Amino acid sequence: MSQQVKVWDVPTRLFHWTLVGLFCAMWYCAEQGGEWLQYHIYCGVALASLLVFRLIWGVIGSQTARFASFVRGPKAILRYLRGELPEHEAPGHNPMGGWMVVLMLLALAAQVLTGLFAADVDSYLYDGPLAKHLDSGLAESATGIHKLLFNGLLGLVALHIAAIVVYRVVKKQNLVGPMLTGYKKMAGEKPSLRFAHGALALAALLLSAGGLYFALLR
């Protein structure tokens, strides 16, 4: 018998969908070029704030949001692949999905970091906030790496979407719905999960956004 179980808190869900929105906005602004690059930079700084927030939330946040709950070792991965890992032991991200999250966060962090040091090689009007700390040659190199990394990031996004489709079609598991509602249908034993207070998430967000604002934009 299946039952509805809350697995994702509001801060984690808002992080996920805000991240998707910012990623799309940054891509659009970069493609437009010109004055749109200013908005690309704003979105980049906002994305950097989100990543710092996620790092903090992955340590102090709700149980399913913590890295310790879904970054699992080889034994757990093998148990999952063999179908021997009960769902209540991995109610949020499964061991494979957990490592995909880590990989995506690292790729986004590398993308944002190179963007902060990148130079606008066309007009030099919209350099990254930290490009002034590099000589022009290094800043232009950061721009090249930034563009190259984006292609790899698109590949990871495509892989992520493909995995969602496979789970939906083959395993009959809806991964999108729970990230929208917070609730997931689970069979068997119901896990006992702990959720952090929303005020803690707000404090973490203000800390990350405020810190990056003073470090990059003031």
C-alpha cells in the first residue's frame, strides 16, 4: 500500500525551481549579448548566492536536503542498483541521483566562478565583477573557459532530463511532482524525517546573498 510522504521542504523546492529560472535567464541574456550582458551578470550573482545557500542548507537544513543523507558510498550504490535498498532508507535522492546533484552543483559553481572573472571581449563594458583583479589576458582566458564549461553543463542538464524521463517511463516514478508539491508516494515503511524551520533557511539565504553582494557588487 502506497502513502503520501513529505520528503522535500519549501526552501529546497524553491532553490530548485529558482535555479532553473535563473539558468534559463542567464542563457537567454548571454545569447542576446550587448546590454543584456548586464542582466546576465545580475543573474550570475543571484545564482552564486543560491549555490552558497545550498551549501549551507546542505549542512544545517532538513534531513533530505543534507548532503550526508544522499551522498552515499559504493555499497549503497550497489544495493540501489540491485534493487536491495528500501525506499525508506533513501526517501529523497537515491544514491545515483545524489551524486548527480553533487556533480551539477560543482559544474554550476565552476561556471559561475569563471563568469565572475570573465571579460566582455567584445566591448569590455560588461566584465565579470572580479575581472578587474586579473590582467586582460587571464580575464579573456576565463571567458573562453566559461563558454567551454557551459557546453558541458548543457550536457549534464540533458542527462538530468533524460534520467527523469527514464524514471517516469521505465520505473513509473514521477520525480518532478514531489519537487513541486513536496510529497512523494512511497510503499512500505514510512520514514521518520526531520525538517528544519523556514526561518533558518531565510537566515541562510540572507547570509549568502548579503555576503556576495558586499564582496562583488558594492
